[in-house]
Amino acid sequence: MEDIMASYTISCSMDEIEKMKKTYQPHLVTPPNGAVFSAKLPGAVITAYHSGKVLFQGKNPSAEWKKWEGQPLNSQNSSKKPERAPHHYLPSVSLFTADHIGSDESGTGDYFGPITVASAYVTKEQIPLLKEIGIADSKKLTDEKIKLLSQQLMQIQIPYALLVLHNEKYNKLQAQGWSQGKMKTMLHHHAIQILLKKIAGSSYDGILIDQFCEPHVYQKHLRSEHATLPAKTFFRTKAEDFSLAVAAASILARVSFINEMDKLSEKVGFPLLKGASKQVDQLAAKIIKNKGITTLQQCAKFHFANTEKAKNYLT
């Protein structure tokens, strides 16, 4: 008997599609004609087209489809309709105007550079000031604006914790079988634990993590390392658009990533590029030629497809 295949379709802006492409960078495969990208995961194949249509297919694509919170334009499933109910870890809207912790990461879709994770604690009294100075999702800001805002966050003395997973450690964990999702989970967990110790005695109504995987998967990663989810922890996709604590964390994580990229650029002797483009492939080849494969391993996420693509430029 053949497996029943499900298919969900959503419509996205090109900015959203580019974000999706970065998220699925480790899983990218050759896309069909007319597609921006195609990614293959266990149980799901995601294909995004220049028209803005994104197709989720496979034996169990609903988990990936739900991450992007799009309303399906069309869904086909001969056994059941796609699940629409949100998970039980969505925060109440009241959390966004209360004392809370936000946690976000940067660098996950970039071939060069580390993964950085920051957690920040914001009180309800600080929220108007953060709005006034322009705290927002770091993906919507220039590097110069991010640096300025991070300095202002320091002046306001927002309590935070920051962790950097450097490329050598990243590659070692990946070789040991860790997925990027597990790495991010443990980085968020440890950053939050550090911050909770910093603010010991302070009240907070919740901990909000910018969702990058389903909550049950996050908890599975925690259990594998004998850790548990702190009480009052919530998950939401695009949380930085709702929570100024998450937005502040995104800025702190991003400025750390920018600084680490500057250090790596100095190490290799020329500026490294963000993202995972063709130009990044060419730059990886240049590093191999000039500095050797060991240097590349010290500044890149080696399992990304860019490593193999770089070999095409080694002549």
C-alpha cells in the first residue's frame, strides 16, 4: 500500500522566502525550474517559487508548514485536513507588555561565522523606552543601526546573556551527529539559565523563545542532554515582531555575529560575506587556495552545501 502524501500551499513575500531559504540552508537540494529553492527534510519537501507560492509536500509536511503561520491557499490530503490548532506553548498577548525574557539567535543560515544566541530581560516599565529608541527585529535593520541600538541597550543596562558557538565547535558537534536544531536548543537553554541567575529575585511573567522548531522537538533535544524546559516558557514564530525582549535579544545576538565575522575576516585576510550565495562559494574556494582547508573549517559551517560547491572553483 502506498504512503498517503500530503500537500499544503501558502503564499509568501520574497523577503519571507529568503528567510525560509536561510532556515533550510543545510537541507537545500537542486530546485526545479521556476523555483527559488527546494529543501528536503525527513517527511517533507519544501519548494518555494518566484511567484511567491511555497509548496510543502511529503508524508508529514504539516510540522514545517505550521512553522510559517501562513494561511493555506490550497491543501490536499486524502486522509485528513491540515491541523490548524496552535500548540500549547503560544504566549498570551499580555506577555508582550509584561516583565519577560526574550531569546533569539543569529548566524544560523550563514555559511561563514558562528551561531550567536542572546537572551534579554525587559520590564514593562522599560518597554516605552525601547519603543522610543527604535528596538525592532534585527533582520529589518542595517548593521550600523544594530550597532547603535546595541550600545543604547548597554546604556539602559538591559540584563542579558550571550553565547557564541564558534565554527570549530559547531563542526565538531555536527560531526558527532548534532543537528543545528539541537545546537540552537542548547544555546538558548544555557543562555536563559545564565540570565535567570543574573536576575535572580526579579519577577517575570514568562520566557519567550523565537520558535525555530516545534516545542516537542525542542524538549526532545533538552532531554537528550538531561535538561528540562523552565517553567513559563513559550514559543512563537516571528516573536521579535511582538516582543521587545525578543527584539532586543535579536539585536544583541546580531551585533555579536557581526563582530565575530569581523574577527574572522581579519583572520583570513579579506572580508567574509554573509549568507550562502554563489559569491560565498567562490570565497570559500579562495580560502582553501590561500589558507587551506583547516582555515575554512575554522570560519565556516562545513556541512553546508557551499563546501562542495566551492570545489568547482578550485582550478
